[in-house]
Amino acid sequence: MTTQTRLFLTAGKIEAERVFALLERAFEDEGLPISTSEIDEDREIFEVSVYTFEPDEIESRIRDILGSDAFGLELKREQVPDIDWVAHSLEGLKPVRAGRFFVHGSHDRNKRRINDLAIEIDAGLAFGTGHHGTTSGCLDMIGEVIRREHPRSALDLGTGSAVLAIGIAKLAPIPVLATDIDPIAVAVARENVVKNGVASRVQTETATGFHHPAMRFAAPFDLIVANILARPLMQLAPAMRRHLAWGGSLILSGILETQRDKVLAAYRVQGLFHQKTLRREGWVTLHLKANAAPKAL
């Protein structure tokens, strides 16, 4: 079996965008997989990758496209293991318990207990199987907030697989709006919502930030959950406040411990005050409230 190779360059955001655009234009007719991913959010460092079974030929062509010195960037390569990634993902994903929630794949249905709030999510195209520290932290915080505050409406912003929206709907009989910028993620989220029996409560929509008619119709929300990244969370702080009901709760994650204070500062300016922090695997999940006194950091 021929082994696939990943050819990749590391660059700043603007340079990475230029490289990606040039390579995409050059290889689009051949269907070569090309991707870009952020590997250092604070410094805005990206990797641009091309996957091929003919690394020598493709590397030579990349150098022709970018110039012999490849923009002065080091062009690296690594072999991609020959793995059935779907089967491999399922084997490695053990069930996760977070409060009353039990997040599992279809292969672990027999491990559910009578009192579990079971959420079935298989590894797939959308982020969120419950295994990342941010997702399990959000589920724990959702359980605490709903038990204490009994919200009447909720928004899961950047829903991914819809695991958080499903969790909210299973814990409380309230309408939940689940949105994501990625239409593929929304399609997966919709399938998961149906599979988990909460389609009557959870509405899934493709939306960028708060720009969707469904937002205007459903707002203000008693509970907003957003498990994305620190920088977009800080940018969205004013919009979060506008769409959160007076006295409502905000649960934020996708935040590194080193970014926590910056995120809290951005929301404090909007009158949203820290209530609790959960720490998991170097990540934090924050609970903030409108119309509430700040609690110790």
C-alpha cells in the first residue's frame, strides 16, 4: 500500500493565506487535499498542508508555484499512517461522564445507566464528542446552571456536533437554538439532534455570529453557551450582552488558562461578571452573569 505524505509550511496569518490561495488555485483541478490550520492562536501562526501520494513531484511543483525558496519558508514533509480513521477514532473514544451526562458513541450504548442523560455522538466531521476538556467542562457547567436557574430559552453558539445543545434539551424542556458558521457542522448537528430525540426542542441554523433572523426571533436568551476560541469570544462580547436576557447566564469555553483574564476583562466591560471557573487539561470554562455581583477570580 502506498503511503500518503503531508507536505507543509508554517507561516504567519497573511503569508499562510497567500500560500493557501496559490496552492488551492494550482491543485484544485486534481483534487489534492489542501488545508490550513492555526497552531498558535496567540501569535497567529498557521500550517498550510498538501496531502499527496507523489511527494517528490508535488514538492517540486510547490517550489515552482511559490518560487524556489518557497517564500523563504521551510517546506517539510511527514508520512501519514495508513489508518482507517473512522474505526480508529471510535476505538479510542471512551464514554465520558460530566455531571449527569453520559456522552458515548453508538458502539457504547450498552454502557448507559438508568439515570444517565445519555448523549450519543459518533466521531465525524464536526467538532465535539465530549472528550475535549472544553466540552466536558461546558456540560458540567450547564448542569449546574440549569439546576439552579431554570432558564426558559438557550443558545448554543458554534454548536459543532450539537453535543451541548442536546445536553441542554435533555436536561430542560426549553427551546434551544444551535448555530454554527460551518454548514457541514450544522448538517451533522441536525442528524445528532434527531438521533438523540430532541428535534422538537433544538433548532439548528447556519449563522455567522449573531447574524441570522432566528437570533432576532428567539432573543433574548436566558442561557448562552459558546465553546469556540478566546479571540472570537472577546470580539463577540458586546453582541453576547445584547442577546442575553437581564439576569441571564453565559457559559464560555475554548479558552486557555493563559487567556482567561483577557476574556473576563472583555466581558466585565459589558457588565457581565465572573461567577465560576472550571479548569480542565489546561483549558477553562467560565460562567458569567448579567445583573449580578462579580465573584472572586
